[in-house]
Amino acid sequence: MMRTHAALRRELTAAGRIGFTAHVAENVVKTAAGDYVQAFRLAGAAFESADDRQLNAWHERLNVLWRNIAAPNVALWTHVVRNRERTGEWPAGAQGFADALGAKYWRRLAAETLMSNQLYLAVVYRPFARRAAGAMSRVLARMRRDEMRLELVDALEACEKLRQVLLASLAHYEPETLGCYRVDGLQCSALLEYLGLLINGEWQRMPLPRGPLERALATTRLFFGNEAIEYRMPTQTRVGAMLGIKEYPTPSVVGMYDRLLSAPFPLVLTQSFTFLSKAASQGLLQRQYHRMLNAGDFALSQAEALKSALDALTSNEFVMGDHHFSLQVLADDAEADAGHGASAGGRGIEGERAAGARRIKRLNDHVALARSLLADTGMLVAREDLALEAAFWAQLPGNFPMRPRKAPISSRNFAAMAPFHNYPA
């Protein structure tokens, strides 16, 4: 009993990492840091049938959009969630030959590995972006109720303006605002379902909770090891690994991650972009240029590129921001049990160990393939170990302190790395 109590005291709750507190509007949630998050589901652009001119036009249009909304108190999170699709049961209704043919085709589909890509964009509005976390908490604590109400009204108005701009500018990608909806008289939230998908590794319907959001979102038990994450779900177990950028590719090419959209494994590709002010961006480029000159660096082409970038930045051709990237590679029971005839519910201890070993082997195979796909872009990739837990929680929009391996890039780079490409469905 004492061991159990000691283990419970050492246990870190997921609520302390999630940080979302309340659904303050139909399509906006608030964080413990005082930030406001809204999200969109995108159908994406069918890139395979587009020529280079069209791809470049989409890329520049995204760059212009990021320039238009650039502000130090705005941040972006993008996600590509690739998962297996279940076909379900054949909806019998026809008779005779049509029913037999449909059922046979349905069984064939069920035997195939069907996968789909879901694209998301989250926008974080930060009223107190320039304040340190401790100072911000003290400011929020001292605010009177009427002041907090005014701050909320102003923040929601700013969020609504951002939403209108994004819906109009991203019309080509068919954006859908994630918000509240009713099903069978129950008030649910697509925004919370999106956040729950990132946390739990599976989609489930999310009714609006009565208490704080951070205590309601986590329904899967998470275990973080040296190099792997384990999801303990009600009906299955899943394992994942996180990959990060060790060195960025040069140059960044439109659609450089498109091969991941047809990868034969589930994944979650996360990128965040926090806008920097123009003065901060200019200072950053100038310091890097003078650092290379003073060090006698022989990379003359890079020095010239920095001068050109400084000129383009001053001419408002792009903006800059802090970028972070993570690729979570996943493996689950369905793959581990393939060919072994073991069911998740009927295994003994030895069977569970064998299934766990198969999951890890399958995960390592997926990681090797993912590293190969990323290496084709010219990127140097590292598998997260010490920063594994931080990289996982940094997938959540607004979780700024957890982001590992941040690096400044331009809005053109970001538009190339997150082009919202997808296969038409």
C-alpha cells in the first residue's frame, strides 16, 4: 500500500501538460496562460494533378497570407494526422446479385490497409505575448471581473477577425471551422475532438465537459520511455516515436513532405510557427551575417543569401518566425498481430510480451522508413530521447515552453513546409 501511495505521488498527471481550461466561445478554447486557440479542418489541395506554375502560385499565396496576419501575438500550428480507416459492415439493402457483389467488394476493402490524411490548422492568439509566464499569471490574478470580461470580449473579437481572414484566404483548401455541434440532443465539440485526437491517439466524440478541459481531454494512459511512447487504450495498445529536425534542408521546396502523405504507417506531422517582429527578424539576420564574417566562414554563398534575405525582409517580401517540427511515427496492435493470429483480448503474459516486442520492431521499421523519406528532402533527422515527452506535448497548440529544436525560418519556408497538400477524397 505504501508503495502504491509513493508511486501515485511521483506520478505526473496529463492535466498539468495539457493546459486548456475552458471553451469560452463556440469555436475558441482558452489556455491556462491566457491564450486563445481556434482550429480548422482542411480538405487540402490536390497537388498531383497540378503543374509547377500552379504549385508555385499556391505557395506564394500562402506566403502572402502569413504576411497579412503576421503579428508577435499570433502563432500557428499545423497537423497532418494519417490513420487507418475501418470499413465497418456492409450496409445490406439491395437484393440478389447487387447485394452479393457489394458484400464481396466490402470484404475485399476490409482486407486492405486503407489510410486517410486529416489536415488541421490551429491559430493561437496571445493577448499577453510579450509578458513572461510568471508576470502574466500575476496580471491575470489581479484583474477584476469586469476587466477580465473586457479582455475576453477584445480577444474573441480578434479571434473572429483572424477566422474570417483565414476562411476567405484558404477557400481553395476547403476549411471547416471546428466548433460546437449537437448530436442526439448532446452538445459536443469538434475542437475538443481534434485536441483529444492529438493527446489520445484516437478520435472519439467529446461532449462539452462541466469542469476544466485539461482534466477531461486525456482518456488514454500514456507512458514515456527512452525512445518510445506507449498509448494504453481501452481496446488496444499503440506505440510511437518522435523525430525532429537536426539540420534544416537547403533550399526548402514546395511539397517536400508530400511523400509522407502516402506512407504505409500512421503518423502525426506537427509544425508550429510563431511570428517575430520585423525589428527582431532584421536583428537576427544581421547578427548571423556578422557572425559569419567575423569567424572567417568560407560559406560565401550563405553570407550572400543572408544579405539577400535581409533586403527581401526589409522590402516586406516575407516575414520570419520561430519554427518547430516533429514527426510522430506510430505502430499499433493491428500491425503487430498481423500473421500471428493473436487477439488483443485473449493473450496471456507471455503473449503480451511477444506482442509488445512485435510492436517495437514494427515501430523501428516505420522509423527507419520515415527517416529515409525525410532524408530525401536533404534534412538531417534525429530521434527524440531526452526531449521525447516535450516533443509529444508540443504537438498541442499553444504549448510554447515545450517546443524542442526551435529555429527561425521565413514565411516562404513555412509555406513550402506546410503547403496543405492532400489527396482528393
